[in-house]
Amino acid sequence: MGDITGFLKYDRKTASRRPVELRKKDYREVYNDMTEQELFLQGARCMDCGIPFCHEGCPLGNLIPEWNDFVYKGKWDQAFDRLHATNNFPDFTGRLCPAPCEGSCVLGINSDPVAIKQIELSIVEHGVDESGKFEPFISPIKTGKKVAVVGSGPSGLAAAQQLVRAGHLVDVYERQQKPGGLLRYGIPEFKMEKRILDRRLDQLEKEGVNFICNTSVSGSSNSGTVQNESGLKAISVSQLKANYDAVILAVGSTIGRDLNIEGRQYKGIHLAMEYLKDSNLFCEGSKNHTEITAKDKNVVIIGGGDTGADCLGTAIRQGAKSIIQLEIMPEPPLERSADNPWPTWPLILRTSSAHEEGGERLFSVTATEFLSRDGKNVSGMSIGP
């Protein structure tokens, strides 16, 4: 490693957030960039440990100590290549991943792990050209094989890129208006601006990936017909099998976990994906959104995880009057407990950028009944332990 005692000399530092009152007025990304000097010092803190537990913490098996070292030495091109050896889209994960690698970092013993996530994001941003695009990789091999990928979320896009770079012809089927899946319609703009997704889609198209949107793939024998009044086309899996050498199912699910309690039928109760998709459609200027808005409303969010925080940040930007977020689990401690030692994932209280912006969190509670004054529209709820 470049500085084998760097972890003794330099403190952990992560990216700062834009001022709360400023960022609440727009949907731009929350975090500021770190300077190269700050990133060099974070790379220097990677301590050449005998067993890099960050490898095990990372679901992708990223070669974290290697690209940390390249960053410390200022070798951004080598860092970019090493990062992409295990991850097609580090610009997505660098923004959205909860960073279990940092929870597993050996320096987590002292609660000051290397800022791995920020280094990852900075590496990939160094790899864009002057126009803000990624260079396409055009495969010199042409196999003549055709592959259909069903679903254009992160797994579908990664599969498509690997396949087209192997020389295959790739068609990606997507039922929504534009490709991206959860990345486009589930992740708020303030967590990942859609230009980040679009520049990758541009790279994939230049590499030869063909996107077929507004098309639903099902087990039905009917195909090529209008499925419903929205004009969505349908094609069967059996037809895909007949026309392609292979079919990859990379579908997600927009079916949320509902809460079937008394009063669920009242208007004004929405699943998170309905709400977040509508907000994203609004942000991209689409006329197809249904205007589900929290403006001037008292909002209750049931669920204390990342999706709940996404709804919180969205409701704040829409101008909600008040927001309460319910979490069924007890409030976590501020620091690791004795039965939650390193290198296990630290079960501690986390304050996301949205929580910093406003709203109230209640722990150890759940909704027991939705209430209505007029028998049609939701006006409140009962909660219990």
C-alpha cells in the first residue's frame, strides 16, 4: 500500500451535504464532491490488512484495497479499470449502496472505516469524458447469437452489457415508458439524478444494446397485441424463446407489501412505489404522472427503512405540512452494542439526508386502523405497539 501507516495519521472524512434549506428547494443530489487531496488521504488510510474483510462485506466482491491504493497514488485510470472489473455500474452503487464494505472495514473496530463508498463514486466520475459521457466498448467479436433480457433495472442492464461485450445481439424488454426500472422510477432524483442513468443507457446503446419499451412480457400465448387502454404491448415468453437463442429474466417487482387493516379502502393511502414513480415522472417533465402530492398535507409514512426515507425527502420537497414516519422496530443505539461486534453490519441509528431535513420518527409502533371523517378520504390513523 502507498502509506502503510496512513490510518494512524489521517481521520475518516466523507462528503458533506448541501445546506438543508437550500436542497429542500430542489431535486438535485444532496452530496458535495470531495477534493482530490481528501480522496488521496482516504486512500492512504486503507491499511493493507492481512484479511480484507471489505471483500466479504461487498456483495460484488469489489477489489477495494487495490483501487484505494491506485487513488492514493493518483492513478485514476487504473483505479477505474479495477473498479469495473467487478462492477458494471459503480456510479449507481456509489450513490445508492448502504456500503456494507465500510461496516466490514477493519478500521470499523474504531468506528472510523475508510470512506470506501465516496472513493468508489469519485473513481467512476473521473472516468467520464469532457462531455460527461462514458466511452463505449465495441466488441471485436460477433457471435451472431441473439439474447433477450426481460427487465431494464440494474440487473438487466448489467446482464445486457456483459452479453453485448461478449459479442451477442441483445434486446432489452421493458414495460415502462423508458428503461431503468427502479433506478428511474423508484429512486428519487435527489439520491441519483437521472442524467447518471441516461449516460449509462447512452453507453449501452452505442455498444449495441437495443431497448424495447412499453412492452410487457408474460406467460400468455397472446403477443404483439395491445394489452390495455394505455397502449402497452404484450409478448409471450414462448415467442421470445422461439426468436432468441437465450432469454434472461431480470425482472423486479412493483407490487408493494400492503397493510390490510381496517380503513385501507379510503382514498389518500398510497404504496411507496406509486408515490415515488409519480414524483419521478413529474421531475422528468412527463405528462403521464397522476399528481400524487404531499403539498400542504399532514403525511404519515409507514415504514422506517430506505424507501420510507425516500418518501420523506420527496414529501418535504413537495411542501408537506407535517410528516411522521413510523417504524415497527425499537430505536437502535447510537453505537454498536456488545452483541453486535465488528465485522458484522452495525445495527445503529442512521440519520439519512431526508431525516436531517425534517419530519418526526416514532419507533416501536405500527398502524392499526385508518380513520376517515367522511367515510371516503383518509383523515388519520390509530397506532399501537
